[in-house]
Amino acid sequence: MEAPTRNLALDLARVTEAAALSSARWLGRGDKESGDKAAVDAMRKSFSTLEIDGRVIIGEGEKDEAPMLYNGEKVGSGNGPGMDVAVDPVEGTRLLAYGRPNAISVVGMAPKNTMFNPGPSFYMKKLVVPEAARDIVDIDAPADEMLKKIAKVLGKDVDDMTVFVLDKPRHAKIIEEIRRAGARILLHTDGDITGSLMAVNPKSDVDVMMGTGGTPEGVLSAIAIRIMGGAMIAKLDPQLVDEKNSLIDAGIDTRRVYTEKDLVKSDDLYFSATGISGGSFLGGVSFSGYGATTHTLSMRGLTGSIRYMEAVHNFETLMKVSNVKYD
């Protein structure tokens, strides 16, 4: 297999920037389908310029449900290294539609055949912590007991800790346990990739991310966590009867505990996320009379490079060389 010789994370930055620029026009307009479609279209066109032989492992769904960037779709020029690709053109479509913070566009890549394929799994229970807490985490332990142990290894009091949790009915018990422990809670309606990254980012106030979110989002998070450091443990957590039956039919053991290294089995990783609506994680797209400004997190696994990039885009000149529509 041909090894990448260039930093593909910088190429991916152009992909997520294009998706963010296109979808940001739909901020707060109440139409999540159109916002997502704008991102998907822009992302797919941008991928066509990459010198990779890519295959979408984490996409918008099966081919009959998602005509573009579907699971199994080939992306890139077809030349260059074979890569597994994970995309979330808009993580937080409802955040975008209703003008709420922390909608982002995300792409991750790993060498061919190294990325976990979720198959029929839609939901995954996750616990994400800084590196210091790697050896003491237990996905099945009550949240209050777990937080006391994590606080000890982080050198904090529990009531100094902040826990990211999705604000969903299924998390009522976890939220009760966190409050019983005395920790602070950051509740978000959507966006558990954002929560996972905040938990391992030393610049963030978040110490722990816990709860059940999307399985595809878990794989994307694992790519970033392997590069940034920190730890994730996870278990498939079907929320629907049909999902549970599909996992049983596929012979998948929902008792298995995964780590970030099980979800992506390589250090040769690339990750990019660009803010769409802005917020506590990444700045959003801001438009001017001539273009826009974007904020992107770009990472490469082999070098450990983590870049926070602010880019100013001049639409008049950009449209002369780009096949992506931004307005």
C-alpha cells in the first residue's frame, strides 16, 4: 500500500471549509435538510480534487438513502494511497437549522481497512477522558463513582469538574448521578464529536464526556482522540428494537468494550473540523461583503501536529479556481 507523502490533513481542511462555507448560509433558517445537502454537495466536489483512493466507511447512510457520500462510495481521484474515509458534513444539523452553537463540519481518514465499520449499529455508549485517567475508567460503573476516581487522578475536586452530556431523555439517570457526585454539567442538545474533543483538549474546560451518542460519531471521535491524546471506551448501545435485532442477526456482541485503538487501528491518521455556527469549540463562519472567515482544527497522526487555522476566503478569486458553490 502506498504511504501518503504529504499532509492530507491540510487537504481535508479545504474539504471541511467548503462544506462549512456552503452550509452556513442556512444558519437559523429552520431547514436542516437543505443545510446538510449544501454541505454534502460541497464536500463531495472538494474530495474529487484529492489524490487518494478513498472509500467512505462512515457516510450519510446507505446508497438508496444518501445519493452522495454514502457508505461505500469511492472518493478522491483514484490515484494515491488507499484510505478509509469518515465524514459528517454537518454534525448538528438541528444546531445549524435553529441557529444554535457548535455545529461543525468533520472529516477523518485512516489507511485502508483500519477503520471500524459500524454496520447496523446507530448508537454507542461512550466515556472520554484525558490521558491521565485512561487506566481507571469503566464504561459500566455508575457515573458518580467514576467521576470520583477520575477527579482523583486529575488532581481535582469533583465539584471542580465539568462533564459534557447530550441533553436526551435516555440520560436522565446519568445526569442524576453526575449531580449527586457534585460535578458541573455542560448539556448540549447535539454534537457528541464536539464533546469528545473538548474532553481531551487541554484548552477546554470539559473534563469528561459521557453518555450514548451516534456510533459513526464515535469512530470520528476516535480518530481525533488518537491524535490529540486521551482515552475513549465505548460499547454499542442499541436504542431501537430493529437496531438490536440487526446486531443480533449480524452476530455482533454488544457486550464488547472498544477503545479508540479498536475503532481506528492506525497512527497514520488525518482529521479536520471547521466551525459552522460557532461556539465554545470552534468559531463559526462569518460573512463579509466580499467573502468569509472560517475557523478549522486540522490534525495529523504521524507527526502529532494540531493546527488551529483562521482562513479568510475571497469569493471573487476563489470561484475562479474552485468548482464549489458558496452562495
